[in-house]
Amino acid sequence: MNHLQDKTAVVTGGTRGIGRAVSLALAACGANVFALYARSRKNAESLEKEAESRGLHITTIRGDLSHEESYSHTVQQLHQACDHIDILVHSAASGVHRKAMELSEKQLKWTFEINFFAVHKLTRELIGKMGRGGRIIGITSPGGTHVIPNYAAVGSTKGAMEALFRHYARELAPEGIVVNLVCPGLVMTDVVKEVPELEKLLNITLEYTPSGILTTPAQVAEVVTFLTTDAAAQIVGQTIVIDGGKGLLA
Ligand SMILES: NC(=O)c1ccc[n+]([C@@H]2O[C@H](COP(=O)([O-])OP(=O)(O)OC[C@H]3O[C@@H](n4cnc5c(N)ncnc54)[C@H](OP(=O)(O)O)[C@@H]3O)[C@@H](O)[C@H]2O)c1
């Protein structure tokens, strides 16, 4: 597919895990991709190298989106580099993993800063560069609608994000900007590898996943890419679940 030739995409959290796969998939369809990240220069450099070796256009921009100064620096670079933006994918996320009753207000606020407020702030910042045919896609999680152990903070931010995106979808569809979310099941990325009792989580997930396999970053990226096609233009305000059927049994 080459349907994104001359299109510009911004992918937050675009250098690692799911976001990295999205950056590569959109660039492989011809997009000029700006992959944002917070800290890990190593991942950014390896993405830049991979893109170069494949002849893809990916530029990485470093900046913690939850901090005023680095946020401003990031958007300044985007404003300078992009006349228009066609696709905005929100994949960046972080957060404190605790039970709800062990979660302080400060920890919850910090998690909301990156997973919710930074999403809204960046969307409002860049919306003026988007127009008819534009796409905004959020990556949410089953924790936005279901209870996952120690996921009270991140799950709350995802639930809030889903509600906000329904409003985005309603408000922006008349302007030709299509908003959706994708919701992967468990995907083995760096952040998941650090989860306590990972083996137990994996066993339970696989036991309750009818397809019997975990979702991969590339599979999530393919669905995100499909949402950028003309064929998907009438999918508005939906959450597309990519979990091998696990949600059927939860
Ligand atoms: N993995 C799963 O099982 C799973 C399942 C469902 C949904 N999701 C969702 O999918 C998305 C991607 O998850 P992932 O597993 O691929 O995550 P990941 O591997 O941890 O990657 C997270 C990305 O977000 C960036 N980031 C984190 N904090 C940031 C901040 N304050 N400012 C700017 N960028 C920041 C990171 O930059 P650095 O590399 O510099 O830290 C990294 O590029 C998230 O929204 C997650 O909630 C994941």
C-alpha cells in the first residue's frame, strides 16, 4: 500500500513497542512520520537506522509530553517541520502500577498527566494543522473497561481517554477528521516484560484467549494503518479490539 504518500503522521510513543510498529507501518505506506518519545535515545536511534535502511521517512523527536518545557520544545519542532498533519496516533503511555487503595492522589495525577492531559493538550495544539481526511487514533487498553490487577491508575486514564475520544469523534467528523481507538490485548513490549508475576499473567491470558496467541505490535499497527485508508472513513468513534477474542470471555 502506498496510500500515505505526501501525508504526514505524528506518533507519540512512536519509538518503542506498539508505537514503533505503527511508525514503521505508516512510513511503509509512504507517510512522513514524526515519532515522539520521552527518554530512550537508544530506541530512537535504532528506529532511525531501521527506517534509513528501508528507505522510510521517520524523524524522531525527544520530549516528555507531561512536562511543560519539553512539551513546548516538542510542539515547536513539529510546528516548524509540518505545514499540515494528516494522522495523529497517541500511543505514549506510562503510569504507576498499584492497587486502587494503595494509589496516592499524586501518583494518579502523574499518570493522568501523561496518559490523558498530554493527549488532549497535544491534540488541541495540532488540530489546526489537520483537515478533511485527517485521522486521530488513540491506543487504549482492556483496562479502560475491565479490572486488571494493579492497573487502577492506567486503567482509569484509558477509560477517561475513551470517553474523551467519543466527543472528539462527534465534534470532528463534520470537519472530515475521523477519530477512533484501537484496543490491543496483552502485547509483549518492554513495559509488559517488567510486570510483576509476568508468567502468571501470560498463562492466564493465553488460557482465556480463544485464538491461543498474543497480539503482536505489527498486528496493532496493521489495524491502525487500515483506519487511515479511505475504506475506513465511515468507522467513526469506535474502539477496535485486537485481542484474539479474550474480551469475549472476560
Ligand atoms: N503492551 C500492552 O500489552 C498494551 C496493551 C494494551 C494497550 N497498550 C497501550 O499501547 C500503548 C503503547 O504501549 P507499549 O506497550 O508499546 O509501551 P512502551 O513499549 O512502554 O512504549 C511507550 C512509549 O511511550 C513513550 N512515553 C512514555 N512516557 C512518555 C512521556 N511522559 N512523554 C512522551 N512519551 C512518553 C516512551 O518513550 P521512551 O521510550 O523514551 O520511554 C515509549 O516510546 C500505550 O498507550 C499502552 O497503554 C499496551
